[in-house]
Amino acid sequence: MRHRISSSLKANRKLAQLCAQVQDVVSLALGDSADERLHDLIVHSVSPGPDGARLLVTVVPTGPLDLDSIEQLYRALEGARPWLRQQVAAEIHRKRTPELAFQVVPRWEEDS
């Protein structure tokens, strides 16, 4: 029983480490993207899917957006997905590079 708990904790730690590495790589890659719409995105978080084969990258734009702008960002991210995945593959060394899914979350303003 103890061995099962230990291996589960190790797997969770490795998955958290993978998410942190992907967050760093995608953050840097967005700034280097050929698509200027992606330059002003901040990677808020990277969350694993059930088995780590797919990661959800949540990004926040630095400025206010309307619905049309959010839709354009989704298209830009979708177009950049293969390139971003290549960037991840070049920086992390795993047998299989995880698939990337994206979520755009508009930033909110705090009342002053």
C-alpha cells in the first residue's frame, strides 16, 4: 500500500513539473511568435488532463478585449499550436510531447 501512495505522489510531482516547464516554454514562445496578436498574452496556468497527454494552457491578454478579439486570439492560438508544440518538444525531453489546448480568459479590472 505504501509503495502505491509513493508512486502516485511521484507521478503527481512529475506532472506538476511538466506543467511548470510547459508554462515557461509557452510564455517565452508567445513573445517570439510571428503572430503579433500573441505577443501580449500572459500564460496564467497550465493544467494537466487526466493522463498528462494533453495540457490546458490558460492565457490572459494584457489589455481589454471584446468577443471578436477573443475569437481572433483563439484562431491565432490554433494556428500557432503546431509551432508552440515544437517549441515545447525542443525544451522538454519526453517520449511524447503533450497536446496543447488553449483557453483565453479576459483579464478583469479591480475597482480602485
